[in-house]
Amino acid sequence: MRKNKAIQFVFALGVLLLAIWLFFPSEAQAQCPMCRMSAESNMKNGGTDGAGLNTGILYMLAMPYILVASIGYWWWRNRKKEAQQPDMPHSLSIDPSQNN
């Protein structure tokens, strides 16, 4: 029952994010006013420096999320492997009476 609610939550969050992304105008991408003015000025003067500015900003925005997701996946994979292994004794007990 709990897994079903988690799936519903993730689905609802995905739909909400998709709706936000679709309904915002394309002009409102991740640029500060000063960067935008500089990029527009460069494009008007025949330059191409501003063409990839939005892509670069979105790339920098995505990197922390990708890093956290990668670490989370690595942790989950290792925990899954650990749970599948049989219990091993953490220390070997040595009986002192068996000295040869």
C-alpha cells in the first residue's frame, strides 16, 4: 500500500513539473537580466556567443542533481548487494586453550 502512494506521488510531481515547464513562456529561461542583455547585444551585432547561453546555464543547473542522483544510486546498489549477502562473522574468535 505504501509503495502505491509513493508511485502516485512521483507521478503527480512529474505531471506538475511538466505542466510548469510547458506553461512558462520560452523567454523566461534561466538568465539574469544582465546576461540576457549582453547576449542579445552580442546576437544583434552578429556574434554567436549568446546562442548557447541558456544551454550552458541549464547544464550547470543539472549537474548537482545528476551528482546527487549518482551518489544515491551507488548507495542503493551497494545496500542491495549487502542485503543479499549471507551474514558473515565480523571477527574471528580464537580459543586461547588451543595453543600448539
